[in-house]
Amino acid sequence: MILDVSTFSRAMGEFTATALLMIVGCMGVAMSFPDEAGFLVGSFQYGLTVCIVVHVFGCISGAHANPCVSISCCILGHIAMDMMLAYVACQLAGGLAGYYFLMAMLPAAVIEHNYPAVCVHDPMAELSNFQLLAIEFILTSVLVLGWCALWDVRNDNCPDSAPIRMGLLVTACGIAGNNLTGASMNPVKTLIPLLFDDYRGTFYPQLAGQALAAVLVPCIWCTAFANSDKPIETVHGRPKRT
Amino acid sequence: MILDVSTFSRAMGEFTATALLMIVGCMGVAMSFPDEAGFLVGSFQYGLTVCIVVHVFGCISGAHANPCVSISCCILGHIAMDMMLAYVACQLAGGLAGYYFLMAMLPAAVIEHNYPAVCVHDPMAELSNFQLLAIEFILTSVLVLGWCALWDVRNDNCPDSAPIRMGLLVTACGIAGNNLTGASMNPVKTLIPLLFDDYRGTFYPQLAGQALAAVLVPCIWCTAFANSDKPIETVHGRPKRT
Amino acid sequence: MILDVSTFSRAMGEFTATALLMIVGCMGVAMSFPDEAGFLVGSFQYGLTVCIVVHVFGCISGAHANPCVSISCCILGHIAMDMMLAYVACQLAGGLAGYYFLMAMLPAAVIEHNYPAVCVHDPMAELSNFQLLAIEFILTSVLVLGWCALWDVRNDNCPDSAPIRMGLLVTACGIAGNNLTGASMNPVKTLIPLLFDDYRGTFYPQLAGQALAAVLVPCIWCTAFANSDKPIETVHGRPKRT
Amino acid sequence: MILDVSTFSRAMGEFTATALLMIVGCMGVAMSFPDEAGFLVGSFQYGLTVCIVVHVFGCISGAHANPCVSISCCILGHIAMDMMLAYVACQLAGGLAGYYFLMAMLPAAVIEHNYPAVCVHDPMAELSNFQLLAIEFILTSVLVLGWCALWDVRNDNCPDSAPIRMGLLVTACGIAGNNLTGASMNPVKTLIPLLFDDYRGTFYPQLAGQALAAVLVPCIWCTAFANSDKPIETVHGRPKRT
């Protein structure tokens, strides 16, 4: 990691990306929470915010905005270890700043309406800790698989709709898991709101699932789905689909 | 079919793609089923999951995740017969594994809430068997037509938004047919849940419609819509639209 | 118009495209009509079906599926007059065939539930005939403007997400006008259902608005928005955005 | 600014774009307003209309349709000062014309149903003026950041899905802020409806937030996120994502 203007841009990018993810994403969730279709609106809003973040910051820092993504990126060799640590630090700081400003902008009535707290979902009571871990592992794995596909050399000719595809992926994972584990798939989104509240619910299994996915999925990608070394067959300029 | 690392990657791709289709797609359906707008959320979620699967596995195995698609792909000559059989076997195994893990992750209360079973729709009682076959044939035909267009040499310069387009296609077919036949358009999605339940409803007509579409549509595509042999006229690099 | 295999493909393409537009689009509308959010689902479904049709038939016939679009295309000089007439004839025949099969596939209970008829919207009673004409003119103009932009040489490097963009355009026009005029923006969709029903409502003003848009918009496009003759300035390969 | 046919096209483009933004966007909002999910439909419709406008007018005038965007564009040096002033004048005139025609087309019953007026949202009573300014500043900043990313040389190979990405961005900002400040993010949309109504609510803080974002965000973009001068590293033709 060379401390030049490009590294500064990237760090600022991750900071702002994560801050906006918290502000825009959680503001939408907070405004629709009391509604019974709230889990749908929340999933949709979280996906749309990921779309915004990848659109704006994709060309600056890669728009991870998620420690799991940065860890996977490092394991796959796309960024160095020290850059990954800088990314994670900026993400935590950005998430903290974003959530703080969000709390300052929302009226007290809205904040009280959101139970247990803004952007915090209590996991479903019937789930065992192992089930919580398994569900959050699966959903975070899908997210990391999406990023692995995006970084893959075989998709290098498809950068255009990447923000939309990642946004839709996050929406689908949210619809699937929002009422089960909260489907945050992001340690920043899981941890930061807890600093502001005296929360007594379960969140360790979700964190463990997220960490497991961040480490295991890139290893599986390299083993099972990696590009074989021979040059890709192309039909008229794109990888042959069969 | 040469048993090398690339064939292994493809087989693993189809296995994982179909497993995720069952897990993420059916988890979302299971969580929203009791709702009266459930058929909308279900269609949307199934479409989004297809989008995820095509995004992640499109560059690995083609992301069929559906025996009908693999059969059509083989009839059009894009994959060999033995590869097609391997694909179908991996899809069935993947669907079975995915549904099994989904059952292990969902709490019993959610599973009981889903009637007749998670990811199973009873066809509308007023429909005759012939109507069931016709509707499922039309919907699966639309799906296979979408894949035929994607594989066509004339769309080779448009791979970027393919996951989104296929996802929207599946969503539209779901909204149209979900309350009629269930609109699964996928033998794996129709059959696997029945292995876990003592289901007594109608599912043969839907399967027949799916099989018919898988065989007829590629033949129609070759006959009526095939690229004529002369080189395509292009205006500034893309096929001339008229 | 040379009667070769390519002309046959195009005619078949328009026939099938319009048939699918009626079957998939109207099936979704018919299944959600009694719901109070029906106009939303209907608009969304009509937009998604346009997305499917442009995706599948865009490379075959251009996927007009709408006489207004073919007339505009002819006025702009992209297709010849005799080809335009063949397109319109195929669209009418396709719409008729599609609606007929749809009626055969839907159970009687669903058909009766849809008032006044499947895929027919009574215009809002408070609207004068002139207002009906104006609203349908504006909405059809937006649709034709969308096609004009798609055909424009300045957008030739953007064919990829065209199906999605046209689908979203139709969705937005539907949400705006569905409860006012029905927002069909398509003479086939306006007329064909009336052949099957003894309908006594207002539909001439809408037709007049559609026809007016089909003729006026391409003229306005050529006059006000046409590409000036000097070569386009490009920045790194795409038209300079300012 | 040279007064030639290209400048005329651009001015006409901005005029028509803003007029359509008001007509199609506000028509959809007006028809769904009494519904309790109105803020969702309104946000979705505003986003879709932005998608239409960018799709149709992107190649003509850049499809700003928003004085904040034109001001930011000028600060970043993409258009000259006199062109910017012409753009803003055309946007105001277009917004006025569009809203006037919309009022003429809607029946009186619909207009009365919309409180306080068609396309006007009362800000949430609990918000202080400073909070209103802060929220509208953040949301408009996200919009301007989206445009900055679109104009950036590093995204020059991604023009295709730009209309969809901008539409989704506006949707997300609307879901977040619609019930708080109205989330117009556009001085034209904030001011024009007030000319037609005797409105006594708060709108100065929102305008101030919009103006602040239009000026500050491009400066931040240049300082923190600008492309460093060295040529971009590319992997297989696209900017290296890390």
C-alpha cells in the first residue's frame, strides 16, 4: 500500500460508501418499518442502496462497503492484506458516522417506532443458534459468490449492469432471510446499530456465519469454479455459453 | 465429454446453481406464503433468484439450473448429449440437496404454515388437465424462447444484462401463471418437493407441458426464427433493427 | 419487400410477439384484477411482458408488437411501407390468436371476475373525450419517443439493456394512466378484446390519441431532436454527454 | 454557446424532458396518492420516469431535467456557464408547461383528492428546519454523486444501463425521504407546483439543501474522488476493480 492520492481516494470511497449505505438504506427501512410489508420494502431498499453504492463508488474503490467482501477480495488476491485492513477500518468508521448522522436526522417519534432499534431485526425466536448461523452463512455466501463472479476474468466484458445485478442479489437474499436472521450479510450493518442501543438479542451466530462465508467462499471459488488455464473459447468475442 | 477440470467445474456449477435456486427462491416463498400477495412476492423472488444464478454461474456452466433448458440447449446443438445428461443429473442432485438443507434451516412453524408444502402450489381447481398442460407449456415456452434468444449469435454482443432479463422473464411468467398452475417451468422445482411430502395433487400435466416446450421450442426457433446464412447487415456494429 | 426466408422470419416474429404480449400480459392482469392494487400489478406485468418480447424478438423482427411503433418506424424510414403493412397485419392476427388461446386457457370463473372483460379497462367516468385523447396521446408519445431513441444512431452502442428500458417505460406509463384511460398505448391491445365482448364503453378517443402519437412523434423527432450532420464528438468511444 | 441546430436540440430536449418528468411522474403519483402505500408507488414512479427521461433524452441533451444537475455539470466543467443557464431556463419553462398540461388532463376529483396539491408533499411536522435541510442535502448529494459517476471518464465504457441505474437511485432516495421531506431533489419539482396553489408549508430548507448539494458535491468529487493523472490500469479492457 503506497500512501498516494489513489489510496486516499479509495479509503475515502469506502468510508463514504459505507456511510451512505447506512444513511439511505436504514432511512428507508426506518420509515417503512411499522408496516406489515416492511420486510419487503426493507429488502428492496437495502438492494437499491447497494446498487447506488456500486454505481457511484465502483470506479473509485470497488464499492465493497462490507468487511466480508474485502476479506474475500484479499483471499482471491485482488487486493493486498494491508489495503484490506485499511478498507475494513474505513468501512467501520463510515458505518459509524453514517448511523450517527442518521440518528441526528430522524425525528424521535420515528426512532421509537422502530423496535428493537433502527435497522436492527430481532431474529425469529424459533431458530436455534446453529440455524441462525447456517442461514446467515448461506445468504452471505450468495453475496460473496456474486462478487467473485464480478471479479472473475470471464466477466470482464460485463461491467455495465453490475450495480443493478448486485442490488437485485441483495434484494433476493433480503426477501429470503429478513424475517429469519435479519439478512444483514454485513458485519458493519450488524454491529454498528448495537453500539447505539442496549441490545440484548442474539447476534453472534449471524456474525459467525458472515465470517465463515467470507473465508470459505473464495476458497471454494478457486477450487471448484476457477478459470482453467487454457485460453477461453470465444464465439464472436464472448465466452462460449454452453 | 472429456472428464477434465472444466467439466468438473460445469457439473459443480449446475449442482450449486440448482441448490441455490431451491434454497434462496423457496426460502423467500416460504416466508411470504401466508400473505395474500404471496403469489406476487413468490414470482418476484423466483425471478430474482434466477437473476442471481445466471449472474454467478453464467460464466461457469451457463447457469441452466433447469432440465428443460439443458434439453433445449442440446437440441440446438450448443452442448453434446452426454454433457446434457450430466447437467440434468447434477440439477436433480442439486435440487435435492438444496431442498433438504432448506427444510433443515426453516423452523417447523414456518413449514407447517406453507400449504400443501414449501414451494408447492396446488393448481387452480377449475382447470382441466388439458388447460394445465397448455398453460405450463406456454409459460415454459416463453422461458425456453428467452434462452434461445440469449444463445443466438445475433445477441452475442449483449451478454451484460442477461441475468436481469432472464430474471424479469421468470417474474412475468410467475405473475401470469402462479395462481393457475404454480408456474414452476422447471421439472426439478416441480418434482423435488414432492419427494418430501405425501402430495396427492395434480402434477403430471405440468410436467408434460414442460417437456413438450423443451422439445418443441428449439425446433420452432430453428425453423421459423433462425439466422439466415447471409452475413447480418449491421449499422455501426450492431444488427440492424427494423 | 422480398419474400425470402428473412421476411418470413420477421412476419412470424411479429405474429408470435403480439400473441405472447396478449397471452402473458393479459393472463397476469386477469389473475390480479379483482385486487385493489390491480392497476399496479397490471402495469408491472404489461411492462415485464414488453421486456420479454423485446428480449426474444428484438433480433428477429425488432419486436414492435404494436402498430403505432411500426407506423413510426416507417415514417422514420427504418422499414419500407409494404413491410410496415405486413407487420401491422401480423400484429393484428397475432393479437387475435393470442387472445383466443388465452380465453381457452382461463377458467370461466376468472373470466367473469374481470369486469368489463379480460384486459379491458373502462376509462374513468369523469374524463371528457378530449382528455381521454390527450392522455392516451401523451402516453403513446412517450412509448414512441422511447423507440425513436432506441433506433437513433447515437444509441447504437447501447443495445444491451434495451428490453429492460422499454419494459420500465411501459410500466411507468401504465402506473400513470391505467386508472385514467387504461393506458394500452397499443391499438391491438385496445381493439382485439372488444371483438370478443359486447363492449359499449369509450374507446375511439384512445385510438385517436394512439394514431396521432404514431404520426406526430417521429416528425417531431426528425425536426427537433435529429442528429446534426457533423460527426458526433466522442469521449473515449461514446457520444459526449453534456 | 453557439446558436446552431445542436444547441436548439439540446434546449428542446431539456424542455421536453422536464415537461415529461412532471406529466408522467406526477400523474402516477396523483393516481396513487390516497393509497397508504402511496409513498412507495410515488417513489417508484418518480424513479421510472427518470429512467424514461434519461433513456430518451440522454443522447440529445444529457437529460438533466434538474437545475441541480446542470449546475454540478457546469462546476465539473462538462458544460459552459451560458449553456448551463439556458438549460436551467428550459427546465423551468418545461416544468411549468408540463404541470399546466397535467392539471388540464386530470379530472377535478383526482386533483382534490391530492392533499395539499398534486405532487406536493408536506414535510413531516416533527422535523426541524435544519433536519429538513440536512435530509434534502444528503438525498440530493446522492443524486449528484450518481451523475458525477456517470460523467466520470472511468465509467465511459458503461453507458448502456445508465437510465436504469439513475432510475433506481431516484427510487431509493424517494423511499428513504418521501415521508420526511418529500424527497424531490429537484428545485423544479419543488417550486412549480407551488405556483398553482396557495401553499403555506415549508419549502425553503429543502431548496437550500438542494442548492448546497449542487455546489458542494462536484467540489468534493474533484478533491477526493478524482481520477489521478496516471493512465488507468486495465485488466482486459476495463478499469481494474480492487
